[in-house]
Amino acid sequence: MSPRGVAIPDLRERLFAAAERVVARDGAAALTSRAITAEADCGKGVLHTHFAGLDEFVAELVLDRFARSARQAGALEGKVGQATVAANLQGIVLALLEALPPAVVGLAMTRPVAALHTREGFQAGAPAFDAIQHAFTVYLQAEQRGGRLPADADAATIALALVGTIHHLLMTRVPGRGDDPKVITERLLAVLLGGAGQPPVV
């Protein structure tokens, strides 16, 4: 355990990652302040020293993961002209599903105070699905300019369909059940891009 009174580097991320492990292993009902700090190997009071309570912690975790996902989506612009359009999009979609574990996102939906705090964060400008959609649109428009996507393709609508799929999978997917997200995104991209994106290579 970290010594009392000693600053812990990257404490927020350490606590966030610990919470994700607790939820993945034991379910949302097992998420308590004590379970999080025990998993993070920190003192019992550390979480409440840095957050007003568990609800604020959960909301901040969700906001952090959305911000991280928006940064990942923004990295698409650096992939313009590389691999295939479909492969680039599929890779990011799958990465976003990993960065936003459904169980963690669901936490904020089942805790009213956490849900309110999360909404307030988004209303204040924290990145959310709209930032991810914008990143997809910017990438697709760049591929259009490069000739790898038809000029008449509706980049904004393709981006919206991808974000809608991500949202749907986050809200409904149960790990180990149903179709593999990779298969789902391959099918979706085949419809959205036609032959322009080429088969995904992941």
C-alpha cells in the first residue's frame, strides 16, 4: 500500500483503472469507495480526499473516458491515406468500445446523481459523442479530398451512423454474447462505404 502522506503519481488514473477492474470482475453492485481504493492499493480515504463522493467519482470516470475516446478519434486525421478507409475506421471504432467499457458507462446511467454530474460536464463542454462524430467527419472529408472516398459520399451521415452504432453497442452489448463488434462494424462499413473503403484489414 502507498505510504500515508506520500503523493501518488497519476492518482486519478490509478483510481479510474481500479474502478474499471472492479466492475469488470465483480459487477457494478460491487463498486464502493473501499473496493476501489483496495484495488488501487491506496489508503481508504484517498477517493474522498479528491472527489466529493462515489457519484462524483463515477461521473468523472465517465467524462475522462469520453475525453480519451475523443482524442483517439481525433488521431484518425493522422491516418489519412494509410491502410484503407474501412480499416482505419474499424480500428478506431473497436478502440473506442474498449476505451468506453459498457459496464462503466452504464454506471452513470443507474446512479441519478452521477448521471446529473455527467450531463453537467457535457453541457459545460466536455467531449462526448459529438466530438467523436466530428472527428469521423473530418477524417472522411480528408479522404474524399485525397480521392479515396467518392466526392458524393455523405461524410457527415457516415460519421453519424458510426457513432450511433458505437452508442448502441455501449448501451446493449453484453461481453461474450451476440455478434462480435468486429463483425458488426465490418458489415456496417461495407454498407456505408460500398467498395470505396475496401475490406477491413485489422
